[in-house]
Amino acid sequence: MFPIARRRMLSCCSNQPVPRVSSIRGRWLTAVVSTLPVLFAMIGPASATALAAGNVTAVYAAGNLTLTGDNADNLVTMSVTAGVLTLTGQSGTTVNGLASVSTPLVGPLTASINMGGGNDTLTINNVTLVAPSVLMGSGNDTFVITNSNLTITTYSGGTGSNRFRMSNSSLRIKNFS
């Protein structure tokens, strides 16, 4: 259904518009996507996560979020509405042992994310975020970005067949693997 890309290469569905690359400066790549939806396939065929059952630990202090998954399959959505950050587990995943956690944001949001092993899905919706690292870990992972503005220093899909989906968002990644 979706084209398969080799490691470190991206390809787009042939029936969807390709995102415009607005600038390349040094090692930074800035991509602005203004179409719904664009799906990128990375490092192998797409696979769906059936039922997640893990727990993701979230620690937020002074604008800094640390998100750490376990080795089970985790499905988590991060969203911001009216200045409140909400992390919601999907398909049986919990966040700090709960279905959902929320906290008011204090200044700009910075996050370090390590989803751990398992077939994980991380969805970021309506968030402006600076992330020193997003590590999806081993497993068949999916990273979804919608209506967001992200700057990521290091992104790693880890081992396995991974998918990357983005719509109506701006993304800068310095180091991609």
C-alpha cells in the first residue's frame, strides 16, 4: 500500500502531495507540510499495533517533560489545549498508571522522549515543542505529528519497521536515524 524506503531515506505515498522543503541550512532540515494527510514510510513496511498494554512514565517540571515508555506496546497522544498539556494513553496504555494526565504549561515546552521497546505509537497534536531527543526504541513504531511545530535535535526510529506521519505541521530535525 505504501512505498518502502531504505534506511535513512523517505518516500511518500504516490497519491498524496509531497511536503515542500522550505530550507536547508547546515545540518538542519526544515519541512513545512500544508496538506492532509501525508504519510511517510521509513525503514520497511507499515504494520498496525493491535492492542497496547504498557505504561508510559511522564515527569513535568518547569517546562521540561520527560516521557519514558516501557518495553510493552504503548500508544500515547500528547496535546495542548488552552495552555494545558494532556497525555492520553490509547488501547490500554496508561500514563503514570492512569488513562490520562494533564498539567498547565509553564512557558515553552521542552521534552525528552524515549518510548522504549515494543510497537509504539506517539501522536503529537497541537503542540509547539523543542525536543533534545525523540527515541522510538526497538519495535514497529509510528510517530504522528498534526497541527504542531517541532524542533528535534536527535530523532531515532530504532530497529523494526517504522512509520512517520505528518500533517499541517512544521518540523526541524538535526540528526535523523
